[in-house]
Amino acid sequence: MQIDEKLLDKLAIGEVNALLEGLDDPELRRNPAFLAKVREFLKQNKLQTTPETQGVHKIQKVVEEIPTFDLDGQVS
């Protein structure tokens, strides 16, 4: 079955927009399952980020602020 390229483009754009909207959501962008989907999308589409990519420095800063939890649920 052949799918119209315009329809595939529309689906791809919708997927990208949904991921971008999720990254704008304060709760969703900290959700490990959602972030795994974003990473999988980037991997499947052979997209890579570099330190020069706009926003990467901000991402690194946010990652440094993520607390670690021990087995008892205590934040360190």
C-alpha cells in the first residue's frame, strides 16, 4: 500500500508539533517516559544535538538541578 507523501508529511509535522508542545509543558518535559519518546524520535530520524544547538545549554542547566532520591525516597 502506497501512502501519499503529503499525508506522511502532515503526520510527521503533527508528531513534531506534539513533541514540541510536550517540551513546553512544565510537568511533561520532566516526565522520563515522555523524554524517552523525544530521544527515540531524535534517534529514529538521525537528529543530533551539539553544544552549539540552541537550547542545549539550558537543557544542561536543568539536568544539573534534578535531585537524586535514595531508596527511602529522601532527596539528596
